[in-house]
Amino acid sequence: MHLKVIFPILLLAAFGAQQVDLEPALHIPELLFAVAAVWGIWTISSERLKPMVFLMASPVFAVVLFGVPIGLLAMGLGLVLFTLMHLPIAIGARKLLLGSVALLLLVSASHWENEAWNHAIPIVGGLFMLRSILYLYELQHEKSDEANWFTRLTYFFLLPNVALPIFPIVDWKTFRTKSTLHPRPELIDRGLRWIANGLLHFIAYRVVYHYVLPTPSLVDTSAEVWLFIAANYLLILRLAGMFHLAAGILCLFGFDLPKTFDHYFFARNFNEVWQRINRYWRDFVMRTLYYPIYFKVKRFGKWQGMSLTLAIVFVLNWFLHGWQYWWLRGHFPLKIQDALFWGGFGIAVILNSLYLAKRPAAPSPNRHALQIAGMFWFMSILWSVWISPELQDWIQIIQPLG
């Protein structure tokens, strides 16, 4: 596709999103207009200026989107966290210091009634709450000259991340090694497809939310209960939309990234669900948690070590999701639904891993289809429990099944 065509396509997508008021809480129309403007400037810039143009797009967009006080405060706090990660002290001390400052920011946001501060913290969290963990882990195994400061800063201050607080955990090694100032036509095409895919996910989510999902108080029959359970799982379309859109935008600017979601409703076992939904999250967990833990406990035996590692990893999964929620919503959730979801999912993955290790043979087509259907309904039930405000609310909704 010719580069001159990209700008009007992005503008058309932005106007379309604006006309249908697509995801106003996520500022999708504003984000697409910003991407179109930055793309236009980036493509005509020299090689020396392109990294600066893309990096400066984030603070400018933050100021335009949220106002000068909130935008500058968020970017300033982000620079403080970035600086802490590069202090000339031991990596362990940096981790401790960064964690302490992050905790201080979270506590201050909970107790300090300041509008600019409380609006800036979720923006900072979207930029740093998870990628900083992966970045510090990778920093232990790389040389200081493997990436310049523009690349390091850009890794955190990514343009779409300003509007999308829930963001794919882009792998640092992939980010710095698979980027180019002259993206190939196929990379541009992939980026546009993923952007379109993300927008279609948002539209599908709106249809499910407004026209398919029953009102909980009006669920009276068994059929409505099952529709409610399935429709709740379908709401993951919004998360997938955010990730497709984010990855697609980054592809346009030369970052060669892998898929974020991979036909997640067609998983046939728990391991495939774990691998297909939010693949960046799985890779992040495997690299920073699973392998370090497994190499320490494998002395107990292969299967025992794997089971223990997975159990610990799913407990940490719960904590990390709570950590995200704290940054974005202002408090750490402690609900029985979280224990049921992560505990049930974790146990299922452990048992499934042990089963597949001993019986790896592929199923017949009919059995394959039944496995997909069974997995969809199991995950739908588990998901509906997880997102319920209270467990009692979920129990009350499914009463018609009794």
C-alpha cells in the first residue's frame, strides 16, 4: 500500500469513530486523529528526527487530551520513575526503590484529594505499572549500550498507551531489536489490519453489551442465565480491541510486533486459553515468573516442580491483576471472586499440563469441536463469576437454573 494512502485512511477511521462515538472513555477518536497527525509528520521527517517525533508525540498528546496540569504531571512522574530505573546502584536496590516510590504514589492518590494528582496516577500506571517489571528484569542481562536513550524512553512513553491505560506488555527485547525507521509494506498492511480489527472488536463489544447481554435483574429463565453467562465472556472483545488497536498503531511506526490475541474463543483446553488470550501477558509471566521459579524448584522433580511453579505463578497472577486495578481504580481489590477465578483457572491449567504431558495425541475432529464448546462454556462460567460485583449477585442471577 502506498504511504500517501495511509494518512487519509487514518483520518477516515478517526472521523468514523467520532461519528459513532466509539469508546469515548478510551478517547478512541482523539487517539486516531493524533495517530494520523503524528504519522503525517513522522513519514516526512528525516531519520535523525523520526525517533524524536514519535517520542514527543506522547507528552504532547497527554497535554492535549487531559489538559496542561494533568498531562505535564503524568509525564513528569513518569520521568521520575524512568530515572529511578537507571540510577547507578545495584539492580536489586533499584527494584526496591522503584517499588517503594510506586507504592507511595498509590497511597498518596488514595488519601490526597487533588484532582490533577488523582487523574495523573492512572496515566502513569498505564505507562509503567507492568512494563517496568519486565524492563528491569531484562536490564540485568543486557549491556548499557544495547539501546540508546530515545529507544528506552520511547518504550515507556508509547503514544497509544496515553489513551489506553490497559495496554499489551510489549517485550523490551522485541521492541528494541525489531524496529525500523522504514517499515516494510507488509508491516504497514498488518498495522492497518490490526487497527481495523480493533475497531471491529469495539463495535462487536457494543452490540453484545447493548443488545445481547441481559439485564441481571431481568434474568428469569434458564435460557437467559446461559445467555448472560456467555455474553459476559464475550465482553473480552473490548480488551482484545484495545490490544489489536495498540499493536496495529505501533506497527505503523515500524515496530514489528507479534499477535496480541489469537482466536481465543477456539481454544480446546486450558493451556490453549492461557496461550491464546493476551499472549503478551503470558510471555511476560513466563519470562519474569515461571522460568525463574521453576529453575529453583525443579529439584523436587519435573512434574512436582512444574505443578508448584504454576501454582505460585497463578497466585502472582492474581496479585498483578490487583496491582493493575490499584493503579487504575485507586484501591487493591480483595474479593472471593478473584480467588475462585485464579484458583480455579490455575488448578485447571496444572491438571491439563500434566494430562497433555502424558497424552499429547491430537483428538479427532468431533472431539476437537466438543472440547472447544466445553472450554467456551467453562471459561464463560468462570469469567461471569470473576466480573460479578459480589459473589451473592452471581448466585442470585443463576437461581433460575435450580
